[in-house]
Amino acid sequence: MALIDSELAGRRVLVIEDESFVLMLLEDTLAEIGCEIAGTASRVGEALDKVGSLSFDVAILDVNLNGSQTLEVAARLAQAGVPFVFATGYGATGLLSHFDGVPILQKPFQQSDLEHALRAALVRGKAAA
């Protein structure tokens, strides 16, 4: 059993992911490190709705949802000042330059990778505030 990360414990996370297996893995891993799931979305429109209606501390944003890039969602998160992590199985190439510095969670990932990415996003969010 993993130890709860005191820096991340109680943080509310919006998970935007279209692969059900990856979503379940993220939900389980986030619970193990003490985070709460604020909500989930698997389509761009649903993600935009939840970004506008839910309260959360950080988001995990799959770069590609069912063939649609999520850059509009990333822009909305950035505009709202909400820290986020890009999750991708394709690597960092192709991400637009105005999202430089956004932490990237490379799939497949380990718990420590997720913790590191979330911490980096939260630090980046504090620095931007």
C-alpha cells in the first residue's frame, strides 16, 4: 500500500481521459496518494463543461480524446489559472509552444511519475499566481 503524499492529500483533481483502463488506473492511483476525484470527462465538450462548473485544484488532461486534441481545454484551464498536467502516450512533441512548461505525464506511468507531475503543476500554478 502506498503512503499518502502530504503535499497532494486532499487535492481535488479533474481527470480528462478517454481510455477507460487509464482512467481507472488514474482514479486508483490518485486515491492511493490521498487525492479526491472532482470529476471525470472523456470528450472535449464534456471537459469544457466540467472546467467551467466544477471546483478543483489541478487537472490531468489527456492530449487526445477520441481523436480530438484538447488544446481548447488546456487554454481554458490556463485562462482560469488552474494548474494542469498533460497526459500522453505520444511524447511531448507536437504540443504548442505556448504550453511550454506544463508538466507531461508520459503513458504508461508509475505512481511516482504521477506524483511528480502533479507537484510540478501545483508549483507552476503558484508561481503564475
